[in-house]
Amino acid sequence: MHQTVQAALGINLLHANQAGADDNRSQLDQWGIRCLNLMSSPGAGKTALLEQTLKALASEFKMAVIEGDMTTELDADRLRRYNVPVIAINTGRSCHLDSKMVSGGLYRLSQDYDPHSFDVVLVENVGNLVCPAEFEVGEHAKVALLSVTEGEDKPLKYPLMFQEADCLLVTKIDLAPHLDWDFATLEANVRQINPQVTLIPVSAKTGAGLDLWFDWLRSQINFPPQPTPNPSP
Ligand SMILES: Nc1nc2c(ncn2[C@@H]2O[C@H](COP(=O)(O)OP(=O)(O)O)[C@@H](O)[C@H]2O)c(=O)[nH]1
Ligand SMILES: [Mg+2]
């Protein structure tokens, strides 16, 4: 019985979150903003990738960041150096951002700036390979990052994250020569879980692969808005 209630609560929580995510996406569509949700385990290189992205593309696109961390604004402060709006959200004991938190972040952005002026909002989720994949925040696409130091087996051990991803960035490839890292094994593991995912090896340190990431990002930002489906009868 206890387990049934727990399961029901879990499902209700996810349903409520999904409804909020759909609302966020509608709001973003109305403003003409694309939203990407960046997810990985802690330390895989999300903030380092965002630093390179803001540096390279800030003159091409009007960007904003929603920065999720359990505590501190350390990452938010790293990104503020690039003169883009960074909304910091501290989740406290929660291991992921949810749609309500991101709704609050979007509201804050719209209070301080004209939201119609933005092309893209990049969300850096809390470092965690499990929960962020369960909770949509209203993004148009999901980007997972996996660093070479985490091992090629992670897509098999944490399948939801890799199944949900539209793009998988294999990060810190500058370190690969120092490790027993086999890209072909990683690719085979990923394709088992998600045959369609765009797979891009990158290094925020050397810049390797970043052009391919920027091109993928451009393709997402320039993606024509999809018509809102008719509500089901
Ligand atoms: N060698 C190497 N180190 C990196 C790279 N990207 C990030 N790092 C380092 O990895 C650590 C965690 O990076 P960070 O961006 O904070 O990861 P996050 O927790 O996912 O945001 C930092 O010490 C970074 O300098 C990379 O491409 N190559
Ligand atoms: Mg970070």
C-alpha cells in the first residue's frame, strides 16, 4: 500500500511537472526563444562549454542562461563575465531543476529584459545523471554531456539520460590519450540506447569539436517554430 501511494505520488509529481514544462514551452514560443537543457554528472564540463559558447556566439545570437546549482552562484558568476543575463537558481536539496523553478527564472528574465529580444536560453541543469532526465523544464531540445573520464559504459548504466538526449557531447577529449578510452565502444553503447542522437566529441580546453557543437546549436536556434497541436477532444 505504502509503495502504491509512493508510486502514485511520483506519477502525479511528474504529471504536474510536465504540465508546467508545456506552459514554459508555450511561453518561450510566444517570445520566439529556443531553449536547450544541458545535463550531465557534476564536473563533466557544462559550465566550461557554456563559457566557450557565450564567448564564440554572443555577437551572433542574443543569449541568456538559467544556471541551476544546489547552492552558490559560482558557475553563474563564471558566466556573467561574458555579459549575458544569467539567472541563478539554487535548488537547495533538490538534485534537478523542475519546470516551476524554470518558470520563475523565465519570469525574472522577462522582468529585467524584453524577452522577445532573445534567441536562445541555455539551461545548465544541476549536475546529476539521473533526475534531470525525468523532469522536463520546457526545453526544445536536450543536450547531455559525458566526459571521457566517466567511462564508456555510462549510457548503459544510466539509459534514460542518453535515451532522452537530442545531442550528446563527449567532453574533455583532450584527456582521452591519457586514459583507456575507446570512442568506438562508447558510440556502440550510445547507439544501442539512442540510434538517432547527434554525437559530438569536444574539448572546451583545446577547442576541438566546438565548431560542430556551434553548428548544431545554430540549427536548433534557427529551427522554425512548430505549430501548437490542437488540444485533444
Ligand atoms: N582537460 C579538460 N578539462 C576540462 C574541460 N572542460 C572542463 N574541464 C574541467 O573540468 C572541471 C569541471 O568543469 P565544469 O565546467 O565546472 O563542469 P560542470 O560541473 O559540468 O559545470 C573544471 O576543472 C574544468 O576546468 C575540457 O574540455 N578539458
Ligand atoms: Mg557547472
